[in-house]
Amino acid sequence: MAHPMTVLVTGAGGLLGAEVTARLTAAGHRVLALLHGTGDIVRNDGTRLTPGPGTLVPVTGDVTRPGLGLTAAEGHLARTADRIVHCAAVTDFGLPEEHYDSVNVHGTRHVLDLALVGRTPLVHLSTAYVCGERDGTVREDELDTGGRPGNGYERSKLTAETLVHEAAADGLPVTVVRPSIITGAARTGRIRDFKTVYPVLKVFTSGLVRSAPGHYDAVLDLVPVDHVADLVAEAALRFTDARGHTLHAVGHELTLRDFSDVLAEYPSLRVPRFVPPSAFSASALCGRERRYYDRVISLYAPYFRRRVHFDTARTAAFSGRPAPTHGRTYLRRLLDHCLKAGYLGGPPPPRVPAARRTHGSTQ
């Protein structure tokens, strides 16, 4: 756009929302940053967001309420926005179904209600895992292909994205961005919040759970938070090109064999054993191990079964950037940051030299 835009960003205080907001203000635009509470917006590197050359207008609201819980004046400002970027969502696993429905489903419906007033272009954040439990290649133009959702989060995001596509069929300008598992920055591995796959790393590498059901050729797709934020901001700023498309914001594909081999390079980290799901019995685990399995690992079990690849042809054509590669190198970067930050127990020790590794090759 030749002139500055006003962009409403929901969930602007979240990990991804903060990075999207930073990119939009850096490009000279005004961002209405919808926050659930008061306080600074903290970026992934731990610094407070200081906008420029654009402007930042924090507004307190709640996507679970009609009109996003905004005052009359703030509601008018939101309705006159040039773009809406809907990042707000609950992403934790294992929560009551009604919590996912309240935030992810009804929250999206309320955002759509706002967007429909002025036919405001909407960039909606979904998840690549709306594909459900399936194997094979998932195309960007697919939605509900009959795969069973792996958990309540995936179910709610599938329902929300379905609402978005229904609104698009009624004429609302829409772009959908589907991230995979959002993890640390591409170059540093740094992460502000140790969520998504990080609790799994902690439980496995500390030896609290030593075995889990999974296939060694199952694929985890880890995408750097900055890669996702770049794509979301670009979709908002180049909306004419992005309109009507679903874009896979995916990243480094790692099989469970890759995962295990990289963990084995770190002497201080335990390596879990993956057992074919048909042969695994949670009841055979000891008391403490069973508790951690039930509380953490079981919530992620569908990700240890999927042999899935996310197609990125449309995303690459739009952004001109291919999906990230070199998954093992990236995982080492994540682990090094976790160790340096103390999340996995201490600074990174020297890794086992390549000649002493027992499995596979590096990437």
C-alpha cells in the first residue's frame, strides 16, 4: 500500500501476535493491538515493543464477547480498520472443550461479525493440523478431508476455519494462514514462551517418560516464529495477492528418528524410545512415569503417529521463499537455547562428535 493502513490485530500480546504487530508498525502502519489485559507487548527476544515508524494503539478487549468487548469509540475505530489479522486463540492442549469453543470458535465468529460490517479484509490464523489424523501430503486447498482431529484444539480450529471459509463464500475478503508447530527464532532458537512442543522436550529429555507410542518415520513439522510472522504480515500488506488463498506456514520436517538422533548428541539429555502404537500400553508404565505420560505426552500422541507432509506450492509462489530445510540443524539450535536458558537444565555441553553418533546423518 502506498499509504499507511490501520490494522486490527487480535491476540497482539501473544507470541505470534507481538511479532506480527512489530512487523506492521515497522512498515509504517498503525496497529490497533487488541489485548486481553493491560501491559506492554513483549517481543520474542524479550524486549518491549517500541513502534516505529508506524503507531501502536493498544485497546483492551475480549474476543469471546460480541463486539470483542470494545467500548463504543474503540469499536468504531475497529470497524474502520483497513485490515484485520486474527491471531487470538488458545493453543494449550488438554483444556475443557468449552474453553476451546469460547475462544477459538466463538472468538472467530465475533471477529467475522466485525469484519462483515465493512467487508474488511481478514487474515485468519488457523493451523496446518486442521488436516486431522492422516498420512500423506496435505494440500493448501484442502480443509475437512475426514481425518479425525487429534485433540480439542485441532477440532476447534477446524470449526473456526470452516466459519471463515463460509464467510468468504458470502463475499468476505479472506486469507487463511496455517502454521504448523511454532517454535524458536530461525537463527537463534530463542523462544519467549516455552509452550507447544517444549513441555514434551522437557519431559522426554529429563527421563520422566522413557517410552511413548509412535512411529520413527512419523513427521514433526517445526516452524520458526519469525517465519510465520513474516508470512502473516506479508499477507496483510499484500492482501490483493493473498486474497482467497490458504497458505501453509510450515517449516522444518523432522522424523522421530531425526528427533532421537539429535537428542543422542547431547550427553545430558535422555532419549525416549518410541514403540509402535499397537504394542504400547500406558498401564505398564510406573506410577510417576504414568502421571507425566497422562499429563503431557498423551496430549501430543497424535503428532507421533502422523506421517504427513504439508504442501507449500501456493505459499512459495506468493512469498517467493521456499519452506525452511535442515531440520536437524534447527533442532540443535532449539535445544542449545533451551539449555542456555536453563529450561532443560543448564548450558549446552559439547555435543558428541559426528564420528561417535550412532544413527543417521546430520542435515
